[in-house]
Amino acid sequence: MTVILIITLYPFLNVLAISLNDSTDTVRGGIYLWPREFTWENYKTIFGYTGLLQGFKITMLRTIAGTILGLISSSMLAYTLSRPDFKSRKFVSIFLALTMYFSGGLVPTYMLMRHLDLIGTFWIYILPSAVSAFNVFIIRSFMDGLPYALQESAKLDGANDFKIYYKIILPLCKPVLATIALFLAVGQWNSWFDTYLYNGNKPNLTTLQFELMKVLASTNQGAAMANANDLANQMAQVSPDSIKMAITIVVTVPILLVYPFLQRYFVSGMTLGAVKA
């Protein structure tokens, strides 16, 4: 366990050490677990960008909203498909499975988003990813393992489908819901391409990942982009490696804080398909 712990923690500690080390000294190499010349300059460069705060707000909002909506929509569809009395169960399952292997492509997707008037809005981050076939099948597999007698007895007591879903099914599905919530949150937090594709010219709808991508691109190219002129002088004094490591820490730490709250459900959620004695 000690060896596994060291192997797991070393890459993260190495990234942290490089991000806290002087950029000119970093070029020499030889930094492992501790910065040789400690400095906050790399983080000052990143947080000195005026668009970062707005990007952080939008990313937090899309992560929370996207996770909640994704859980509700996927679990409701999974509950419907888990019902043996749902006559179109097989057809809908096949239809969902096909979406995992085939897609319309980038251009048709962009045209669809344009016709739905989602481009240039915050909902472009939420609605297209509200339902994932992969998540639906995972939740459905977990629900299939629940005794159907629970639902039958609730119906005899006068409960309708919504009450059964909310009062009985959801409380029993905490492990798988926590697992899916983690998947959704990480996906929303790390997403930047949709911002680049649909809202790249909307400063009020920018995201953290997109802003950090622009900072990194400015560093690698040695010149500031149009929205990063205030970083031009600072970028000339930092190395791309230092900025990359600092960006990695800034991106990783917030979502990493979510794991302890979901850890107790995560293992049982991931083993839902295992054979149990």
C-alpha cells in the first residue's frame, strides 16, 4: 500500500512542485517533490487574467446545473426502462444504444444547435448533455437489481409512478447516482470545446477551461491573444512548463474536493454489475 501510495501521489506532488518553482529555474530540470526556488509568480500570472473569474463562475454554475439535470433526466429515463410493464422498453433501449456508436457529426450538431437557438446562450452547456445513454444504462442496471415487489406494494398503497420514483427508487440508488454525479461533474468541469465552438466570442459565457486554454496557448506561442493583452509582459517571463503545471493544479484541485463526499458510494456504484454471492 505504501508503494501504491507513493506511485499515486508522486505525479501530483511533482506537478505541484514545478508550479511553485521559479519558471527560469524550472528549465534546468531536476525538480521532484519540492520546489528549488519557491515563487507564486506562476499563479499570479494565471489569476491576473481578468476573464478567469467570470470563467470560474460559469464553470461552477454549469457543473452544478449540468450534474443535477443530468441525474434527474437520466434516472427518470432509466426508471422507465427498468419497468417490465413498459411496452416500448426494448425499442427505446435499442434506440439509445445506437446513439453510443453513431452520431451526426460536428457540422450537423452545430446546425441543430443553431436551429434550436442555443448558440450564444448558457443552455448550450446544459441541454445537449442532459441525457447520456451510457449513464442511463448504468442506472438502469442498478435499478434492475432492486426487487420489483417494492414498486408493486407501493402501488397497492396508492402511490403513483412519480412517488415510487422519488420516495422508493431514488433513495435506494444512492451509490449509482453518486457515481454518475461524479462522472457528470468531472465532464462538465473539464469541458471547453463547446465554449470554443458555440460561445467563443461571448466573454460573459466563457468557462474556466477555455480561459486557461487561451492562457496556455498565449504562453506556448510567445504572444498574447486578443483578450489577454494584459498578460503580455508577464508571459515573457514565465516558461510554458511552469504555466502548464500551474494550470493543472488550478483545474484539478476544485473538482478533486468533490471526491471525499462521494467516495463511500463510489465503490459500490462501480461494482453494480459484478456477480454477488
